[in-house]
Amino acid sequence: MTGNLQTGYDKLAQQRYNPGRNAVYFEGVITSMKYETPATTQEAATLLAKEKGKAYVLAGGTDLLAQMRSGMVEPDLVVDIKHIPAMQGIKKSATGTRIGAAVCGAEMGENKALKKDWPGVVEAANLIGSDQIQGRCTVAGNLCNGSPAADSVPAMIAAGAKAIVVGPKKRRTVAVEKVVTGPGKTSLAKGEVIEAITLPKSSAKTGDAYLRFIPRTEMDIAVVSAGVCLTVDKGVVKTAKVVLGAVAATAVIVADAAKAIIGTKLDDAALEALAAACSAACKPIDDKRGTIHYRTKVAGVLGKRAALIAFERAGGKR
């Protein structure tokens, strides 16, 4: 799921696309790009598999349209998934929660059950862009765009999220951390598309949190981010998962950070050990948003803060 095109963007289909032709008017230029609106996931997968040129999935359009306007990508085919029923809605069951690949961030933020069970995941999703972007962006699209700084990804990984992947001939379930393989790259094969993201069943003893650091107060890309999910039993951390974003080519699961707090009441010594493990796991780059040294230091700070929030949400008391 690398991007998107349509409802605010529905006009692209209604005003700039003539169904009787293969030509599309985009930014005043006539192209031979094809635009399809399949009714099922299987149909979408088949369209993507059969296309000999460059095919892109349109979930919200917040990445794809920007890339098209800048000339980064020139699709031969855009497959709009917003009309597929299986990719709509948020459904809670006895085993967990299913979030359709076409569900926007705003819808996630309005779902009370999801916010109660997985507040960290919702917080991360709702940090993607502005209010207008929230009405379009999807966590599946955010994942498959492959950005090392994607906000929703560390939180989803920490929560144990999985992606339901559908291809022309079969479907499979894969852990979210296995989807992105590098900047702008995923493990999805040709013709495969994400139908939904699933989250496991939560409990009152489970807490998750996501934090990021950005240069400005809003609408910026994370310099460093941290997602933490843990469970508490009798005031002690029983299980934990710590994930960092924007400090390597992909999100980083910091196993040593989790080990540092398991079996503790999240005392200061445990938090310092968690911070040290987070900093040690960093492999960042220098760029205009932050230096290697700065990112390495901030990773530890955010890891501690996110762990404290998750601990409190799980019912822990220091």
C-alpha cells in the first residue's frame, strides 16, 4: 500500500477522468494512467498483478498524490481501494480488533473502543498530518509508504499488529515489522495488497503509548519516535515491547530495552537501563532535522517517557 488518489479526490475520477478513455488529466497534463475502482480485494490484487507497468494502490492519497505532483512517481495504473467493503470499518471481536486498510485516521480517533484498547496506536495514527489529512490518511498506507519515520508503525509493532495480505491466488497474515524492508520498500510481492491491520485482544493490565519528537509543534516528520506496549501483574512489568522509529532504515525493536524493565516496578534504575538500550540500538543518520548524536540521546528519553505512560495505562504505580 504505497499511496492513494480519491473523495476530496473523488473529483479526480469524476472531473479529470473520462471512463470512456484511458487518459487522465493530472495537474493539467494528459497522461495514459489507468484508474480502477475494484469492488473486492481479490479484484484489486488481480489488477495489480496483471499490470505490466508501474501500479500503485490508492488508499488515502496523502503520499501518492504528493509523489505524483513532485514527479517522484508516474503510475501506469492506480487502484483505488476505498470502495472495497472488506477494507472498510473497525470491527472488535473476541480475539482482537480489525482495522480495514481504507479506514482513515479520523475514523480511528472517533472509535471509542479502539481508543480504550489501544490508545498508543490511535495517538500515533492521529499524528499523521493535519485535520484535513486525517480525513484521508490510513495506517496501512502509512506502513507501506516505507518511511523510517512513519508515525503509526512503531506503535503498531509494539502492540503486536499484523497485516492481512491478499494476493491473486492466496492470502497470508504477516507481522507488521516484516512488511517494511527499507526506505520506500516492502516485502509485498507483485499483486499483493493489504486488506486490513489486526490488533490482538487487549486487557486492563495492558498499556501502550507512542511519543515522537519534532522540530515544530505539529505537521512535521519525526526526528525520533518511540512506541511501548507492556503488561503489568501485581505492580510488576510482566511483558514489554519497545520500538523506535526514525533512527534506522526501518523501525527497530529493542529487545534489550524490554528486558531491562521486565520484572521491575519501572523504578529509576530500570528506566535508565531502558534508555541506555534504546540509545545503543540506534543507527541514525545526520540530516537537517537532527544529528546522529542528538537522535541517539533523544531515543533514550522518549523510550523512558513512553514506558512510563504505558505503565500507568496498564494500572502500574511507581
